[in-house]
Amino acid sequence: MSPDVRTYPNRRQSTVTVTTLADRATALLESGFRLALISAHDDPDGFRVVYLFVAAQPDRRVELILATSRSAPQIPSLASLSFPAGRFERELHDLFGIEVTDHPMPRRLVLHQHWPDGWFPMRRDAGEPAEFGDVDEPYPFVKVDGTGVYEIPVGPIHAGLIEPGHFRFSVVGETILKLKARLWFVHKGIEKLAEGKLIADVLPLTERISGDTAVGHALAFCLAVEEARDWRVSAQTQDLRAVLLELERLYNHVSDIGALCNDVGYGIANAHAQRIREQLLRLNKDVTGHRLLRGAIAPGSVHVRSLPAPEVVSAIAADVQEIVDIALANSVVLDRMTGTAVLGLEQARDIGTLGYVARASGLDHDARRDHPFTPLTARVIASSHTAGDVLSRLLTRVDEIHASVALITELLATRPPSSAETAKPSWLAAGRSSGVGLVEGWRGTIAHRIEFAPDGTVSRLKIVDPSFFNWPALPVALADTIVPDFPLTNKSFNLSYAGNDL
């Protein structure tokens, strides 16, 4: 097997072996890189695993490519070097059947216990599955024993408009000893659905990966496509895309601020936050024709109906700040949030958290600055709130609202057109062609990696939502807190089930 190895403007590829992988990964991690994704590929002559490491200042991306046989696919584990690596490895074993040697936790991650053994749905020759087991059989998890310990099961079906996830609490009194989160109840096979399709057919899928992140995922997909096809777009196109990305950040952060206040019993603040959210959703529709900003971004282009007025978004930010000031002047609100569910800096770093969860703990990752697709976003300033508690996660959102408004104002000052399009290249490089898109969605860094077949269809699309990185941090933050603080803490993380359960 001879994997395609190319040099891209800011991405370097190199092949590794089972004996050199760990050393190369260690060198990258020790020099400031982080693991952004691991993608498995079912090639005609065997399996190929791609490890994407990224670093900032300047934007750097390195891919290590490891080939393994079809008859007995096997790779060494990097779990001892990187916690996210261990989870990516469990995922690719579930979906591709690649054995990971020396993995410290070699149990299933994506596929639940009733899925048939030996059937790997991402393989080209997977075929129809064998008979599924009993969906009601007991769920295997680590039990906590001891005097006074009891369990509280929550979900997977929840009240309200929320997707399924099961939480198993082991508690003494009201104190949480251990929380186990079980996800992937809505695994949709999006990556498999993308295979063999044209770009235009995959774009609508990416907009719907997680409904509240239509811009973030569509943009990451488009950036990956454009890199793979050497599809150059104008600076004004990128500026307008960045405006849409910040509008998406605004309406989601405003909604979360209100919901956090609601979870501590301060419903009036939530009512006003939802009023502002509705203003933003109507603004979104004026700008793009869709309240969730769908349909505006496509490979090589961006099209909007109108541009938002800077004074309108500035007034909205001032309105949000007034609500936050009033809420935090209430001692009950402040006491409930301060010191609740702390995620420390080292914990956040070890787990590999992203977005406002990471920044609220003092871990400064932001793809707008670290991997900019337009120069103006490179000046984004990190949040100053680093205590890692619920209050810090709320105040980090407030900081980001003000930063988004400032960025929108600066981007609009470049006078981007309401419509911009660059013609699609008429060629596709011989053989395999790949591209990577990194975007700071409102939850954190989104990564898409795409490969094309010689006929121009998508042969592989790997998608990583920041929730994949952040879900393991929720149980860590909840250790030694009390059960009544779970809804508040969960909302302060506000992780996506759909973005995780691809």
C-alpha cells in the first residue's frame, strides 16, 4: 500500500509505521500540537489511518499516515499519550473493526451492546447486519459499591426538546460519586451517507449535523473542499462567512445565558434572553432567508439577502449585558453559579476540551485566531474568566458576545458584497485528494477532513464536533457536586448529542 502523501500550504503529510507512530506523536504533542482527529479509511488494498495534529501561531497542521493490512488490521494505541486518541481509537474499532493493541479501555464506545459482534458498518463490504440483540438487556457500566451508595438513572428520554442520552449517577445522599454518560442513541451514519456523493449532495447533510451549528459545520466542510480542490475564494467571501459564523454564535450564547439563569430559578432573565434570541433569529432570516442561517454558504461562494447593521447587533449586546448585570446582582443567582462544578485547567487540558468550556478553565484554544480563514479573526482576545465553574462558563459566553459584535462591526467595515462566488476548478488532482477545514463554531473547534475519489465524488468525510471532546469533561466537573446541580452544570456545558452521535 502506498498512501497518497502531499504537501499542502499549511498541512504536511508523512507516513509512519507501527514502530514509529508513538515517537512521532510524542514529538508533536510535546512541541505544542494537539490531536484534532483520527480518521480511518477503507482503501482497496487495505486500511489507512490518518492522525491530524494541529498547532497555532502560526497555523500548522501535520498528518501522520499509517497503513495496515485488510486481513488483520491492527494499530498501536496512543491512549497513554492523549486521552482523545483513546476515544478516537475505540470509535474506529467499532466502525471499521481495526484492532487497537494495548488500549487501556478496549470496550465499545459508539455501538451499544446489542449491536451484532463482527459487523463494522463503515467498511465497504459491511453488508447487512446480523440480528441485533435485545435492546432492553442490562447496560454494562462500572458500579460503585459502598455503604449508602445508590444509583439514579436519568434518560435516555428527557422532558422537553432534547435528544436522547443516558446518565447513571452513583451517589451518597445528594453527593455525586460517579457519573456515567452513555451517548450514541441517535447514531445517524452521516459519514457513511456522504460516501460516493457529489459535493452539492453532501452540503445539506453538513448543515444538519447539529441543527444549532449550521454555519459552523457547513463552513468547515466548504473549507475542506476548497483546500482539496485548490479552490481559491476571495477575502471578501471569507469576511462575509465570518459574519455569519458570529451571528450563529450570538443567538446560541444568548439562549444559553437565559437558560442558565432559568436553572437557578431566575426566570425573568430567561424570558428577556429568549426575547433577544428571537430578535437575533429574525435578524438571521433577514440576512439569509433562514432563521438558523442555512443555505448561505457553499463551496466557493456565499450569498445573503442583506447585511446586518452594526448598530443593531451592538444594541443587542448592550441589552444582554444589562440582563446579566441584573441577574448577577441577585445573590441567589451568584451563589448557585460560583464554585459549582469546577473543571480545573489541568483537567481541561488532559481531556482535550475545546470552546468556551476550555476557555472558562483557562485553556486558550480558539480556531478563529489559531487557524484563521480570514486575517481579521486572528485578533480575537481570550476570555479572562478562568475559574472553570458554572459562573466562568456563563461569563465566558458574555465576553464572546461582545467579541462577536466587535468582530462583526470590523468585518462589515471591509464592505463585503452580499453575494460572492468563485468558479469551481475544472480539474481534480490525479488519485486521492484531501482537504481539512477548521472552524471555531459556537461550541468550539469543528474539524472536517474530506477525501475525493478520482471521479470527483466524496470517498471519505470525517467530522469532529467539539462535543466529542467535551462530553468526557462533564462527569469530571460533576464529581463531588450534588445531584440538584446537574441540570445547571449540564446547561453550562450545553453539549450536542447530534454533533457527537454522527
